[in-house]
Amino acid sequence: MQKHFEQYIEALNQGKIELCIELCKLENISEKDILSSCSYINSTLLNQIKENLHTLKSKFLYDYLFSIYQKGCKISVYFDSANVFKEDDSQISSENPTDELSVSTTVYALSSPLLNIDIFLLCVSHMNNLMTQKIISLELKQLMNSILLMISLFAEEKEVQNICRRQKFINNFIKLFNDILVNSKPSDTNPIDQNIAVLCTHILAKLSNRSKKNQDYLIRKKAHEIFKAILMSGDKNILIFQATAGLISNLAHNQDSRLLMWTSGVLNICKKLLISCQNNLKIVEFSYIIIMKLAQECKEVVEDIKNDQQFMDNLNLILAQQDLMDIKIQKSENLSIFGLAVGILRKIAGFQDFRAVILKKYSKYPLNYIIKNQGIVSTGPSQIVQTFVQKEVLALIGVFAIEEEGRQLVLRQVPKLSSSIIKICLNSFEDSKLVKVSLGCLTNLSVLEQSREEVSKEKDFYILIFTTIEKYDYSSGMLEYCLKMILNNCSNQVSFKNFSVPKLILKLLFLGFAYQSNILIVDLATKILKALSTNAVVLQNIIKCFREYENSNQSYKYASVVVNQLKILITNNLLDSVLDLIILIACICTVDKQFINELQEKTDFLSVIKDILDTNRQNPKDLQRLSSSLAFLPLEEFKGLILI
């Protein structure tokens, strides 16, 4: 093995690329070998490409470098449906949490050590030089094709996306696409032209993936108008169609861009394709992807599709057919089309005006899917699609469960619904988005006593809660869902007992301290501690836990934490939360006299309370509520505290 690798390096130094290829074909050169010497391989090939920049040998070198990158990085050349499925982040609760996955403007390092930014810059520079030539021969087009393959490997890297926008390389890709496919006569195009057009489209789709700046830039350049014609051509070139669908889906990233594409006719084109190309599953799949993106929080688009009877009938047919199929034997495209149909229903039901209609007519389909597939754990290529469908199904159920009518209806149809959702969630616990959607759905259902009673007896429910707040404590959205469920379920005696454990109490104390900038988490943690403190034994455990926390963490003083929380809550006019916290403080003070001294001597507790009273003196009802809560404090111990 080592001997072959030494021969490989020697051949590389001498520019004997044919020998390098033969050695790799023997499979004696491993991915590990390539990655371990990536800097040397990159610099050597970079120099050789520069030396042969004006000869066709550079194409051979690009092709070889491309083969190395694909072997060592396992990076896809093309933008496919998997990218679209990964991008959709469902928000399903009536109170949408902050999305931690928003795009940053930071320039990142390349994702693989094998990728080299100098190689990318050389590729783009070489490409620009070729485009300046008046006559581009077939040989030069083949060279272009090789360079575009290389560029495509880099195109989803943040650093590359920023470079392409700042240096106006994106314009060149649009121009090249126009020159080769749009402005040329159909009789002039050949397979290599088609391939270049496909690669240009895929590169633009990748450059706009998760990059809001590039999405806005492409809209300003009217890219959607240029590529709209490709959508209209349907299945004439399926590869270009798929890339175009991915690009347009990326560009529909905000309300303005979705309205722009709707008014320009993109939605109508997609609806026509669903009829004219109904036997082409890929065309149908990507048409639905675009429609689902356009319908995101865009009432104009939602009203358009909801009022189109033929479109809704076709949607119903897809759902009904899936309802009869066995997930284990069906095509991936059929499953993804079902998921997209569910996703479109979710977009419609996201508007309260339309929710009741969708609930009554379509709720049986996602619920039947849950019943049939709760035990399935997908592996292999179908896993992305299966997970996407699960997210959409759970998200739609979560939207139904926002209101009382929806909660009652789904639980009548599937009495053990919460248990089924917990099982699906734990089966795919490594997928953070699926977990988040599942938690949101369970949170909305937990408003009902029937659901609380059901999960209280499920060991997996407590495993899910405790594991989530440990593993995903960086996600404020997931924490909010978990805390809401804990609070809702504290009214159940079995759940109360299971939540009255030091492990959870310590976590609540930590969250109230670490997340003081997140008012909702502070409020929920306080409300749970207050609910738990109604039990004398649990109250003793709360005191014991924060004393242990203080001993292990010198910067943590619970008296200071609660006073700071009071300030935050009153600043945000959350009087109900202030009252909850005062009662919790009062409960602690009745048992722990030392805590009273700490509040008086080491904090400005008294002045904060007086400020709260002064703030509410003009409102007799609120002042009375405050006085009632403060009455729980051992007032004789708090010298100088005057209620009124």
C-alpha cells in the first residue's frame, strides 16, 4: 500500500497523470492517503494546470483533480431534491420559536481539507478568459465543461458563495447560460452545450442555497425571468428542469420574492406542468417543490391554489393513493410527492381562515400515515425523503392542534396519537429538525387532559423530555417546547412525581440563570419551579439543589438570580410572571431563613419590589394582585418593605 502511494506521488511530481489514474484504479490509493496529502496534491496539480493553462492538457488535469475531489470529499456535483428537503424548517406552534439555523454572513473555512480556494479561483479565472473568446470551439467547450464540474464542487461553500457575488462571477454564469441555451438556435445546440447549461444552472442553484445575499442578488438580476422559460419547456431536458426548480425554490426565500414570482406567472406554469407532465414523477415532484416554497406565509399564493378546484382535487388524489400504499415498496418519488402535498396543505392551514376546511377534509391522511409508519426506521438513500415526509406530517398535525377544535378532532381519530409521535421522534432522535417538529406537535396536544393522561404513563415521554433538554439545550426553540410540556403536565399527578427529581430541578435552575436574555425560558422555568414548590418535599429539594449549585459555581447566587429575573420580567410588563416568581421566593423564604438574609443584604430586592409597586399604583386591580402575592412573604423579616 505504501509503495503504491509513493509511486503515485512520484508520478504526480512528474506530471504523469495517466499513471496516477492507473494507480488509483488499482484501489491501492485510499481516501485516507489522498486526504493526508491533500495540500501537496493540490499545490502540485495547481502548478501543473497553470503551466498548461493554454493547452488542452489542462482539461485532463481538471478531470483528474475532479475525480480526486469526488473520491476524497464525496461532494455532489448536482443540486437535487435532497437539498430542498433539508432546507424546509417547519414552524408549527402558535408561538414560533427562533430559528437557530438562519444564514450567517460570516466567511467560513471550506468544509473539506481537500477543497482548496486557490484551485477554485484558478477555475473561475480560467473560465472568464475562455468566455472572452469570440469563437469557442468544441474542444474549448469540453474544457469549459471540465472547469464547471470543478466549480460545482465548491458552489455550496459559504466562502465561495461570497466570492462569486462580490466579484460578479454569478453574472458570468447567467451570461454563459443565456449564450449557450437561450440565445442560440435549437439546431445549433449539441450535447456538450446542453451539459454546460445544466452545470451553469446547478452552480447557480448551489450558489443560492442558504445564501440570502445571493438569493437577493439573483432576483435583482431577474434570474427568475430567465429561467422561467426552462420551466415552461417541461421535460425536454429533465436535468436542467430539476436544477431550475431548485434555483427558483431558493429564490422564493421571502414574502417579496414569492409575490414577485407569483405575479410573473411561475405558479401557473407549475400548475400546468402538473397536468401536462403528470406521468413524469420528477417533473411533478419539482413542480410541487416550487409551489410549496411559493405558498410559505404568502396568502395570495395560498388563496390561488386553494380556490383552484382541479389543483385541490389532484392533491386529494395523491393523498388518497398514498393512504393505500405500503411505504416499504413504493418509489422514493411517490413518497416525496406525498410529503410535498402534505406540506402544501400545511401552508394553507397555516392561515387561520382556511384551517377548519383543511382540518375537516384532509386530517385523516396525515393521521393514517402516523398509525401505519410509526415503527419504521429508514436507512440508506430513502432516509432523507422519509424524514422529510415525517416532518411534514407532524407539522401539519401540529398546525391542526393549535386550536381546540383541531386538538379534539385528531385525538378522536387517533387516541394514542401522542405516544405514536414520541416513538417516531425517538427513532430519529439525531435529526434535530424532526425532534423540534415532534416537540411542537406534542406541546400543542399537551393542552388537552386526554393527551397529558396518555403520556404520563409512557416511560418514553420522560426519556424524550430529559434527553432533549440535555442534548439540545443550545436550541431555545426545543427548550421552550419541552418546558411548556413539563408545565402543562405538572397538573398530572404521575407526571408531577416524575418531574420532581433533582436532575430536572438543577436544569431548571441552570436555564433560569443561563438564558436570562430569553424571557420565555426564564418565565417557563420559574412557573415550573413554582408549580413543583407546592409540594413540601420538592420545595426542600429545590433549596438543596440551588445550594449545591452555589457551592459548585462561585458566580451563581440564587438570590441575585431571582432579583435579576424580577427586573427582566417587570421591564417587559409581564406582571403574571412577576407574581409567580414572588410566590416562589415566598415559598423558599418560609423554609430557608438564610435566603431572606441573602435577599436583603446581598441584593436590591426591596428596592425592586418598591419599583414594581410604584409602577402599578395607577392600576388598582394589578396593585391588589401584587399585594396578595407579597402577602405570602414573611413580612416581619423584611424591614422597610411597605406594601401600600
